[in-house]
Amino acid sequence: MRKEMEAKMASTAERLRKLVSDNIELDGKSLDIPEDMDINLSEAGVPSTDLLALGKLIAQDFNVPLTPEDAATFDNLKKVVEYIDSKAA
């Protein structure tokens, strides 16, 4: 069961990494997302308007409820992956 969960998280992480890299740029370049997803987009310099737009894309792409208030509680992308997987379960 644990391996299934890890595989599912990897799949979610890969999809989220692609979504971020396709939609978020800093200084005209795609954002480099670490393998462990331990990055805070706000601290990396992503503007709040881009974060709100990304939250909407995440909700649509993963078909999960995600309010701006929910999104504000995530301090790294790893927690976003955990949230998505918990809603998909």
C-alpha cells in the first residue's frame, strides 16, 4: 500500500511540476523545481497574482477544490501534492 501511495505522489508531483514549469516564469525563465518539491513559490519570488492563477489551474487540472485561503496555507509544493492526493483518495 505504501508503494502505491508513493507512486501516486510521484505522479501527482510530476504533473504539478509540469504545471508550474509551464505556467510560472521568473525573469523570463521557467522555475527550477527541486526533486523533493520543497520550494515555497512566494519566497522564490512568484507574484501573488501568479500564485492565485496557479491555484485555479491546479484546481481545474487535478479536479480538487482549492480556495485562495487553502492555497495560502501551503508553504511548499510538497504540501500541495499531499493536499491533492488527499482529495483524490
